[in-house]
Amino acid sequence: MGALQKNLLPNWKPFGISDFTASAALPKARRTICTPSLPDALHLRQIRKSLNLGETFMTPAVKILENSGVPFMIHRYPHDPKNEAYAMEAAEALGISPHRLFKTLVILLNGCKEAVALVPASKRLDLKAVAETMGAKSATMASPEVAQRAAGYVIGGISPLGHRKPMPVVVEEAALDHKTLYVSAGKRGFQVELGPKDLIRLCKATLGKISK
């Protein structure tokens, strides 16, 4: 167990089944699936099967995390289809600070090049700052259709990992203020928690002061 525990984030348990069962008495919105991505840990597919989540839970983002070897946790919460404030909904449902939950936004650099920006749910993207950080003359928000086509995910479930189209990624530098942060796991109602340095490395991201 010692070799396993040293790879986990502080205070994380190696398996997710018991954590999910123990949380049954908590409000539905707080129930979580805790999944470290480690060779000797219980495989995520086994957890999906035991919880009757099915293969629909596997997303490109989760597949990348599974194969990366970094420790991570998947958190599930009930999504209200009528609520379009996706990031704030997730933070409130999971009982965490919106400063720790980062929303994934698809933008257009110079009006044509797709890119991805991650900022806290509690903040807004500073388009001028992100353009400067990415070495572009301008930055605008991509339309939902463009964002979904480039990312391969639906709005409200866009993850910073596993995009259909390779895109440069920039992350608000305040991400490094947290031991762990939350980003979409690639499906509405699911967030993944991991260390900010692991996220930045997996995304090959640039850091910058891009929120206001």
C-alpha cells in the first residue's frame, strides 16, 4: 500500500467504491466517484461497471488521464438541463469554491484560429489579455457551434483535454495557487480534480493572467 499511497494526492484514498458508498447519506449533489489513475489501483472501467455508469462515462479526456499516470478524481453531480451557468452550477453542487473550478472556453485568435482558455468559474475571460498572452492581435469568443465542432464536446461539458482538433491552451496563472483544481471531465455532470501542474503539462498549456 505504501508504494500506492505515495503517488496519490494528499489524503486521497486509493479506491473509489467505498468513498461513493460512504457518501450515500450526503445530499445527492455531493456524491462522488474518486479515481486515482494508477496501474495498481482499481481500474476505472471496473468502477464504471460497479456503478452502472456504462461506457458512456469514458470520454477522450478521461482516457488521456487514465493513460497519463497522474492521480486524479472524478466527481459526479446532478446537472439541471435548464441551467446554463455550467461552471457555477458544478461548483455549487460539489460544495467547492468557484475559484478552484476552472471553465474551459473556446476562443478565436485573429478571428480564425481556435484556442482554449481556462479561467476560474468566479471570473470572466479578459480577451485583450489572452490575445497578448497568445501573441495574437485579437481574441473573440467562439460560437457554440464552432466550439463544439473544434473540441468534440457539447457546451457545458468541454474539457481542456482530448479535443477533436488540436488547439493551443492557456490557463489563468492563479491555477497554481491551488493544490488541486476542477475541470470538466468531458461530460455534463462530471468534473475531474487534479493537480494544476499535471493539468498544465497534459494540456501543454501556457500560463498567463487572463481573467478579470
